[in-house]
Amino acid sequence: MRILQSKSIANQVDEILLERIRGGVYLPGSRIPSESELSDELGVSRATVRTALAKLAANGFILRKQGDGTYVNEHIHETSAHFGNLWDLAELIAGNGYQPSIRFLSMERRPATEKEALVLALEEGEELICLRRLFYADQQAVILADNVIPFSLLCEPIEKIDGKLHIRDIFEQYFHQKISFVLTDIRSTVLEADAHEFLSGESGRAILQLQTIFYEKNNLPLALGVNIFDDSFLHLSLAQAWN
Amino acid sequence: MRILQSKSIANQVDEILLERIRGGVYLPGSRIPSESELSDELGVSRATVRTALAKLAANGFILRKQGDGTYVNEHIHETSAHFGNLWDLAELIAGNGYQPSIRFLSMERRPATEKEALVLALEEGEELICLRRLFYADQQAVILADNVIPFSLLCEPIEKIDGKLHIRDIFEQYFHQKISFVLTDIRSTVLEADAHEFLSGESGRAILQLQTIFYEKNNLPLALGVNIFDDSFLHLSLAQAWN
DNA sequence: AAGTGGTCTAGACCACGGC
DNA sequence: CCGTGGTCTAGACCACTTG
């Protein structure tokens, strides 16, 4: 369960506008009301409206033209990922037009490899929890997601862990840790036997790999994530405002 | 030549702070002056300072902690790309710690394929300009960059085109077009014979491909770009604030 | 308790585009 | 010319962390 924190006004405005875009109130290519009109209508200052509009523009939902107006981007349906959300696999699947779901595969304890110990600032051989999950797009298995976390950080009995939660909630609930920032490496690799067991496609084909390191607020590494998927099925596409 | 437009105060503040971070005035892991101190020192309002800090935080250069302070990210040297700059190949190379340079390979005119015509909203067979360039990291050829642009958009004699310019400047100077936003697809593929001629590595190995569509302000497609590189040499890594 | 970043306001002026 | 978005200011209050 996730506690509902009262969101900032700017975030609420952002959600209202996004809902209008997605709901067809503001049609693709059309001009939306001006900043002053929105601030009047919603009863907030123009600065607050601008905060929300800036977020929408950064993610390519709208295009802003000085001296003219703000327009709904006609190409929003061709993007599947958004900045600040590159690691959100469910959203990536939804952005591709499928219904996302998660299957919990396995959880095991094992000592850290040399490389893992290096990245996580541990002693080699220290115990890790390895979480393996499979993401589905509709009924199709599309993303194999592995996460490794030092066992020493665990605050709750290992049996309690719900493998279907968002990775953020897993950290918060069972490790009492908040993630402050993440570092993601986007790589190209080939589908190997190990993963081929879960993902479709012939072995040896090119696939995308997202390697993520999670850090807490004091810049200490919390965990590693490796997500692989076939990008001929699931597209990783980003919209960016140019300036 | 690029006209120097006087930059906004917020951008200037951003540059000053980034210079201090890169120059070691603000050391990795250390706390930088508070917003009030910076606004006093630089003689700008706190809101302007915050605009600059928000940009730095979005790109992972700094970490902000409410009730505590703002800290220089210790892991900035592990990132090579930044949001809003995913298409800037020279910066990607520099972010990996190499000196970038460009070699102009070829420019030819040919009719559009069916797929190109579809994406660029042209008739099949309409004439295109194909620009092929090679990016170097120090002395090593690392990125093969192809761009195709409708010939009908060209405003200057084709012989004048300087193939070593930034793609943005090519559009501005020879096509009199400003790019408003871009849509980038990140894909995994294998090194084929065609490209293998220019890039090192054995044929058949997995490489990254960035496919970009450039749009002008009225949402009309301007051009296509395909950039491929070996991600075992050049890493595509992004830092993101979580929240 | 003091200081930090987070949020919001009201108002001002500018640069640009369309009419 | 007018309305748009772009920038900046000065000030206020809140939420949070640390000592």
C-alpha cells in the first residue's frame, strides 16, 4: 500500500492537463489555452501553471511557441518512455500500447561476485538477495528484470517480500531506504540461453539491456538492476524539445 | 559561424556553477552554498538560482536535500549523456572522456525509399540528400552518422554544405529551418558489412543504434538521422534524480 | 531553534509571431 | 498592434533536517 501524500499544486495542474490531452479535450495539433487563461481557470498563479507546462514540454507532450501559443504534440503516441521514468518498466510497456503485468519468478540468496562487490562497495562474497521478475505486455513475456540487493540492508523477514511491487516500494517497505537517484547504462547485447528461457525470439538476436545502479541520499549504492528486452517488440523511444 | 545570442541569466548561472563543479571549486560529495548565498553572491533572485539548480539536478550533477543542502554528485564522471542532449554525439564522446572530432565521408542525392517517404511525409521517389559522417573519439572511429533530408528543402547550393558542422547548424544555414523537437528511438542491432567498413569490431557484434526524426515548429518532419556505435567502447549512461 | 530546500504568489518587463 | 510565451524579481510560507 502506498501512502497518498498531498501533491503539490503544480503536480496537480500537470495531471489535469495531461488528462485533458489523453482524454481528447485538447486534441493533437490544437492550441491549448494560454498561460493566463489557465491560471485564471484553475485559480493558481501563472508561475505555477508554467511549472506544470515545463514538465509537459520536457516530455514532449506539448510544444511551446513564443509569440504564438502552446500546442499539443501530434506525435505523442509514437513515444514510449519519458525522462525521469526510464526505469519504470510498467510505464514503458504501457507506452507501447500494452497492458503491463508482473510475474514473480524467483528470489535467492548468494554471495556477491567480484564485479557486484565493486559496484555496490561491498566485500567480495557478501550475501546478496537476487530478485528475478518477468514483465508481460498483455500476455507476452517481454522484459526479464533482475535486481540484486545486499542482504545486510534487509529490515523485514525475507518471506514477506512481495515480488510484484514496484522496485521503489520494495526498497521503502522491506529495506526502509529511499532512492535518491539512479544511474542507467543503456547497452546492446545478444539474447543468451539463460534469458532465452523466459523471453521469446531466437537465441543470439540483438536485444537492449538497461543496467541501473540505485543510490540513496548519501550517494551510497543500494542495489543493481539489469533489465533486458527485445526492442523489436518493445520500443524505447523518447521525445525531446530542442532547446 | 554561430550568432551569439545573449543568454538568459539563469543559463549563465547554470554555466558558472557547472564550471565550478568541473573545475573543482565545488568538490564531489561536498555541499555547495545555499540558494540564498548564491543569489546574494551572484546578484540575482533566488528563483533564478533555483532555475539553474533545477537543470543541474535533472542532469545528475547535484543532489538536493530538503532541510539539509545541495551536494555535488560523486558519480558525475560515470555519466556520458544528458537529457535534452541525447542526440549530441560530440558531447557523448566528450562525456566518455575522449576528444571528439568529425570526418565528412560523403554526400549524395538519391530517391527516397518507401519507408523514408512514409516517415518524412513525402512521395516515394522524391529526391533526398544523404549525408554520411564519421565521429572520432581521439583517433578512433566510433560513430557512423547518417542523415537524410529532402532535397526540396535545400536553400543554398549543395556544394556549399560543410559536412563537419553540428546538425543543428546545417539545418539553420543551408535549409533555413529550425528544429523544434526530436523523437529518438534507441535500438539494439548488429554490426553489418556496410558499417563495418568504417567502425572497428568484428562483424555481427551487438551495437547501439539511435534513430532520430527531426521536426520543425509546425510538427512537420524535417529529416531522419541514424547513428550507430559500439557501446562496448562508448557508453550511453544517464543520471536521473528519482522524484 | 535555525537554516535549508520546496512551493506559491503577484507583478513586471521583454522578445516574438500573427493579424 | 496585441497577445503569446520567456524571464526575472521580491517576498511569503511551509516541510524538512540537523544540531
